[in-house]
Amino acid sequence: MKQKIERLEVFGVDMPLVGTFTSGGISKQTTKCVVVRLTASDGTVGISSAEPSAGTKSPGTAAELIVTLRERIAPAFVGQDPSNINRLIDMLDKLAPTQPGAGAAVEMACVDLVSRIHGVPIYTYLGGAVQDSVQFNGWIGMLPPEEAAAEAMRWLKMGFRSAKIKVGSGVEADRDRIAAVRAAVGSAMKLRIDANTQYDADTSLKLCRVVKQFDLQLFEQPAPKDDIAGLARVRREGGIPVMADETISDHQSLIAVIKAEAADFVKFGIKQAGGILRASRMLATAEAARLPVVMGHGFGLDPSTIAEIMLAASSRNVLPGLECVGPLKVKDTVATTRLDISSGSLPLPPGPGLGISLDEKKLEQYRLH
């Protein structure tokens, strides 16, 4: 008997962070998220979460996604076949054309639901895992050199073998921070730097000249979001591999970066791609273009984090050092069991689906008002 979607529930979550986090010049102490739960006619449940960034503008904020999900998408999805993801994606594109985060949340919940119906993890639904465990990437904020070095050593002792250093506080300050971290960890960690669009190409090239001696794995987003030519210029002249992040917002933008030869790596998550299947297709495109992918987004709850872990495990083109490290930044979980990635690596979760369930009390405790 073919299953139908019987109920689509939407929860707003305002999850406290373990501290104040600054990215792209915007600081926040909580992450406002959307959680979706689908129930099929046989009682099987599929879940998801989507976490707009602090810099997200209308109509992509969590509050706006919640309204769209409840008022437009939920009524249209009741009675639909959750297994026909292609048809559901077409519906979502029409129902929320300017809110890909809403579509991603529902699509992810459908994939989870169908995987649970078949009794398999999401990576099996996607064709199978090509690795048995995943590694994660640490992060180091715009700290003074001594504090940055100490933070890097903390990650190393926990078991992390790569870390991202935030830059954007001035070329000299960035250089001193990077030099201190490299001196502290030696060759034991791969180091990435991330400007979060805070620098233009000229400033990033100045930084490249004084830090390329420190054996950096990549320089993330060394130009404004829409300056693909600037990314390409830093890639040609900087001497450090370039990764496009904020520039990648969908499949079309990925192709634009490929055509411009503007990056050596690309980064995206499931929400940015518009769902698990679309992210999987983008992985295939990047692999065909010989561009390794860094998977993840920084402030995810457990459902979206596990989804990105499982997606990453289905591709050999994903770089070790996943950046879906939200569970290390938030104070709690909305699931009945908490995901622990504090050792820097994790065996693949067994599923079925995402392999976790929502905690009603936590959903209420952290309800977005």
C-alpha cells in the first residue's frame, strides 16, 4: 500500500549557543531554526531541521519560513506521496520559490520518512556509503595570537586534524594569528582560513602574500559574494587554493563558479542546495568539474547535521573535515539523544533514516516566540 503524508508539523526553535559567535561581521548568541515533522498514513515519522544564518534577509528568516511552511506548504502536502521526491520538489518550487530553506526542510523530512519506511539509513537511500566514518573541522575565531594558538591546541588534543581560522581583522592581525596557530600545531593539522566576504580581492591578495608560507589548505571566500571575478583573481595570483562558499547558493551558482574557474574547492550544505537530492546532484557536478567539496554549515541542529554527515558519506568527492559542527556550538538538542562529535570524528550513524527522534519537551523548552 502506497503511503500518504497525513500530517506536516512545523516547530520554531530558538536554541542558545555555548557563547557568542561572529561570522561575516554579525554576532549571535542563539540560532533560530525550523524543525519539520512529517507523519505518514502508516504512522512512520520523518524529521528535519533548517537553520538560516544570522545574516539571512527576508524572506528567508526562520519566522518567515515557519509561516510559509504552516500556511502554504503543509495544506498542499497532506495526501501527497512522500516517496515521489521529484514531484514534491516541483511543488515546493511553486509554493515557495523565494524560500529554498522551506523547501529543503520539507524535502529532507520526506527523504528521512521514505528511508525509515524502507528501513535504511539516508546514505543507503542515496546509493550507499563510501566511507565508514567522517572527520570534522574545528574553528578558531578572530582571537589574539596566543589565544588562537591555545584554541588550536585544544582542538588538536580533542582529536581534530583540521581547523578553520577566521580572518578579516586586518592583514597584520590575521598574519600574526595564522603564524601563531601554525607554530603551535606544527604539521599535525590542516589549516583553512575564512574571510566570510569581509575582504575584497585586493586585500585578500595582500594577506596571501604574507601567509602562504604557512602551508594553508585553502582560503575560503576571499572576495564578496557576487565578485566571482575577484575569486578567480585571488585563485590565479594568491598562491593559496580558493574555496567559494557564500557565492554558492544553488546549482546555477555552482556552475557559474566552475565556468569562471574561480575556485579550487566549493562549499555548500543541504539548506543552501535546496534539499538532499539537489545537494547530491551538486556533489556530482562538482566531482565532474574536479572540484572537491567541503560539506556543512556552521549552526545546524542534530537532524540537519546528521543529514549532511550521511550525504557526505555517499561521495568520495567530499573533503575530510566536515563543517557541519553545529552540535558543538549549541547548548542542547531537540532530539531524544544528543549527537556527540567532540572527538573530531564519528562512525556513520546506522539509521534508519536519520536514526533520531524529536524530544517534545525540548521543542517546547526552546520554542521560538
